[in-house]
Amino acid sequence: MKELHKRIGHILWVFAVLFAIMGGYLVYVAAFEADDFIANPFNARVNIGDEGVKRGSIYDANGVIIVESVAVDGAYVRRYPLGPVFAHTAGHSGMSKAGLELTRNFTMYQLRWELVQRARHAIFGDELVANSIVTTFDASLQQMIFDYLDGTNSRGAVAVINPSTGAVLAMVSTPSFHPEYIGENWGELVADRAASPLINRATQGLYPPGSTFKIITAMAALEQDPALLDFVFECTGHATFGANTIQCWGGTAHGRVNMTRAMAVSCNGYFAVLAEKIGAQPIIDAAEGVFFNSTIPFELANNDSQFPMSVEPTMSELIETAIGQGRTTTTPLNMAVLAGAIANGGVAMEPYMVDRVINAAGNTINATSPRMLGRVMPPEMSVVLDQMLIEAVADGTGTPAAVAGLQTAGKTGTAQNETGVDHSWFVGYATADSPTVALAIIIENTGGGTRASRLAGRIFEHMMIDQ
């Protein structure tokens, strides 16, 4: 009998431990993973709401309505006044949900002072109005960028952030779609694999970075030996490394160039020789230091930039990687964060889209506090890179991004790809002396970096006029 009691005691202890583990896991999920469960598109409750509640609106930073609910025949219907302009960020709420409509779904069904609202609804017939979202977006900027890309039937993406806070000022992806009609157009949208209109290219598109990667190669070299800033190379338009020969754009011979001038004119030979000098490890460290091979925290689905080069690459792989070709791929969001870090003295800020949640009366319930993502370079390196990128716009490949009376900085890129004509990149910020805007632009299959640079200039000018 004594032995039986002992065994029963052991069993009880086992069950007690199991219950404790289950309880601990439930607490962990509630505390740390609740948002992921709530926003998971496979969660059937995502599309369940209180039909008597007017779902909250989504506004831009200036109070412009991006999404709202209106009463139609006694029921609330979701309306998107700006059509496809915010389709990939604000999202949609049709046959399924995406964007902020998904990630902030339950926020926009929550009632502030619910008992009071329901009492007034029962007694006076007042509407039950849920909380709303105020974003960091500038709707006029978003519209301008969308009109530029959509008006030229371009496939591409733009990410614009405030470098000192990480607030996303605009995020555009084209081709797009109208959120109100997604249900009836779903089959056509899904079937269009070539245009992929449902993909947010700004966060999910993975592209070869082209010459914009030379910023990272320069970071690697300066970290290895600051004296390399003054390293001079005689560019003849091409450079040979064993059996491998690379050319500068159009075979242009740039003559004697140091790092600053090589960045401005985007000299492939210079950065290939630089990579040969420093080797693979510093470049790997620099790339991973700016969030390649890792996840940038963001509210929307976000692919990780890929940097697969090994510590002992072939010479061909090393020099191709150093000038942004090879197997390296990145997202516009990642490159915008990099530009923002240079503009912000070497500190990268975590990008975010929601400024605050407000109740039906317009009072703030909670607000987002900017968070540092990490220091990606020392302040003195950011100053050196800043001077390089200023020259690239003032007297280099980025001159289409120049704006009269405004000091801008940036780097162009021409990304070769297997699908045809090269992609056009621009990564930069303004004003260079007091940055308020950092951005990355990719326009697919348009040749050199001119198209992206020209759009960057328009964005810089728009933001300075708007301020």
C-alpha cells in the first residue's frame, strides 16, 4: 500500500509539472505572441466582427481618410477613398484581410468606454464607433509617388522614412489593385504571376542591389582600414582578375579615382580592387551589420535580405558581390533603413507605420515611441559616407536627384537580372545637412539608375515644399 501511494504521488507530480508547463506556455502566448495569433490570416476570427460596431478608420498623419466604414442599407461597408494608392499598406478587408486592416483588425473593432457607448446606443440609438488608427503616412506624398509609377506603367517600389524616428512617410508598390473590388477580382489578381499585384514589392521584393551595395563595400573597407579612403585606382574602363574581367558602365574610363570619386561615378573597377584588398570577411560583417541575413522588425510581411557569400569565395564571386551583383538580394525597405542610418549619424531606427490609436472622440489611447534598431557604423564613418553620397548627386551618377537650393545625397544602382532589362535603383536622403527624408527606390526593367534618381528628386522637392 505504501508503495502504491508513492507511485500515485509520483504521477501527481508529473501531472502538476505538465499543467505548470501548459500554464506557462499560455501566459507566454498571451504576453508575447498574441498579436501574431490575432493577425494570422489563417485565424478564422480575423473576419469576424461585431456587425453593430462601426469599424475604426485609418488616417494619414494629417487626418486624411485612407480607409473608413460607411453605412449602406443598414450595414457598414468598408470604403477606400484613395483606391489602389494604399492597397499594400493599409491593406484590404474583403474576402480576407491584409495590411493594417489585418494587423490592427481587433484594434479597429475595440470600443473605448464600451459600457457607456453600449448604454447610449440602447437608450439614444447612438452609433457604436470603434477605435481608429492614425498612421505616419503623408497621403499627398504617397499619391505623388503612386501617380509617377502607375502613370508610366512601372513595376517597382518606394520606401520613404524619417531617418531620426523610423516613421514610414510613404510606401508604394506597383502594380496595385483597388481594395474595394478585391473579392470580385481575386481570381484575376492571383493568376497574374508576371505583375504580382498582391505582392508588396517594398517589403517582399528581393532584388540585386546593384551599385547601391558599394555603400556597404565602402563601409567594410573603412572599418578595416580608414586610410583606404585615400586609396587611388587608375580606371581604364575595365579591370581583370585572373580569368575574370569586369567593366565600368558603358566601358567608361574614369581615370585616377579615390573612394569618394569612385562612389560618385560608380566605378566598378575601384570597388572590385577594394574587395580584393580587404577580402570577404569585412564585407560579410558589414552586410550583416546592416541587417542582411536577419529580420527587420516591421508590421507588414517582410522578406529578409539575402547575403550568401562564404568567407572563402571565388575571386569571381567576391568582386561580383562587392559591386552588388552575384547572389545578393535585398528589399527596398532594408535599403531605406541603411540610407536612414547614414543620415542619422550611423544609428538605424526601427521602421513603423502607426503613430497612434485614437478613440471615437479623437483622443489618443496609445502612441508609438521610436525605437533604435541598432548602431550600424560609428558617427565618423557616417560623415565620410555622407560626403561621398553628396558628391554622387552633385557631380556623379545621381545628378537627376539634385534639387535646386537643396543639398541631397544618394547612390544610384543598375541591377542586372535574369528577367531582361536592368533594374534602376536610388538610395539616399535629404537634406544632407539636416536629413528629414531617407528613401530607397527600385524601378524594374528600366535600364540605368536615371529613372529612380529622377523620382528621388521629385520626392525630395515635394517633401521640402510640403514642410
